[in-house]
Amino acid sequence: MSKSLVQEQFGPNAANYVTSGVHAKGKSLQRLVDLVKPEADWQALDIATGGGHTAFAFAPHVKHVVASDLTPEMLTQVQGQVTERAIGNVSTKIADAEALPFDDGVFNLVTSRIAPHHFPDIPKFVSEVRRVLKDGGTFALVDNAAPDEMTNPGIDADALAKAAETYNTFEKIRDPSHNRAWTASEWIACVKETGFDVTHTEFLPKKMSFATWIKNMSVPDEKVPGLLKMLEDAEPAFAAYAQPKREDDGDTSFMIAELLLIARKQIDILNISN
């Protein structure tokens, strides 16, 4: 997937993500702050900040937050909020999640929320997170998790694998810049292999309005019926994950499992001995 496609998709829709309830007020936002327990002298980095919601949530609790994103229009929206709300300890920086423009070991905390499913190379992203963190620093992740045995225990593994493919197809039709939502099992394995200790994981069910979901990405009208049909005609494993429901107002709701993961960068014993 071309990274320019991410910019093309999110640039024109940047303002939508500033006001999006899922992004601005989702349960995972305060939960992240509560679990991380940030300290007043910390330097923090938020990767793929979008509307800046995670950066702003941590700003009152740390010394400084860099809100980074690949899309300039997103950072324009964030800077507007910084100015409007007179937030003195948030700055913005254009940054590729897989090639961060920061020195080694400069941050106490790195966050990324509801964004990595757009990244072409998640192992490279996790490696970059580790590089820019201080030893013992915290990596706090929230992202949509594709269905697997952790989100839907008791369902046949092959059926869950097919459901994961269906979910990612569903997202990609709506947003061509969607790369792939990983399963929780994949995330945990990757983070551990990169040199982190995973200290906490949990799932936060996220109820989505289909109407709002398509509006946020300005989905063309001709794609809408097919997306709705994917929910209405869902195979059992995907239906168990998405739980589609026709609401009283005529809208359709569905669920996404958000994975919240907290990890600590392992201390490099070799560097200490030197």
C-alpha cells in the first residue's frame, strides 16, 4: 500500500477525525491514561495522532508531547486545537511511523491509537518505537483487532481466519488506505520479539454507527449497499465478532474489538555494562 494513499484518504477528511466521537471520546482514551500512569517529567510521542486526541489526553500529565502524523492536514487540525485551547506543551511533527525522525532513546512514552492498521510494515513500526524509547520506557497501543481465538474463544480457527479476512476486506472497501488489522495474538508476539515486556492487554468493545463510519471517510454512494450487505449477510464467525444490529433509527450498528496493549522496553544490559 502506498503511503501517499493514506495522505490522500485522510487529508480531505481530517476535520472529521477531530470531531469523531469514537476517536475523541472512546473508552480507550481515558483507559490508556489510567493504565500508563504518566509522570510529570516525561517526554511523550504520539504516532499517527490523527485529530490529536491521545496527545491531548496525555498533555496534562507529562512535560511535553509530540503529536506526529504522516498527513499535513491532520497536523494543521491539531495545531488549530493547540492554539484554540492554549495548550503549551504539545508540538506537531510530520513523521512516518516506520522511519521516525527522532534520536534514539529520547521518549519515556510512545503511544499510537486506532492507527497501525494503516501501516504497511508493523514490525518496522514496533522496532522504531523501541528505538526512540528510553530503556524501561512505555509503549501504549490501541488498535482494532481482527477476530481470532482471543476475541472470540470457542469458534473454529479456520472460521476465525476467514472472519479476519472478511473484516479486513470490509474495512479496506470503506477506506483503501486500510492495510490490515492484526489479531491480538500477532501483536503480542511481535511486541515481545522486538524486545518489550508486555505488561497488560485487554479488549474494549467499540460500538460503531454504520452511517458515521462511512461518513468519516466520505465513502462513495455506490459502495454503501455492498458494505451494508457484508454485515447483513455475515458468516457466523464474522457475525459473532461484528454483532450487526439494525437500530430503531434505521441505522445499523456493529462492534469492533479494540486491543489495548501496554509494554515496557527491556533494559539493554549490554549498554549498561559499557
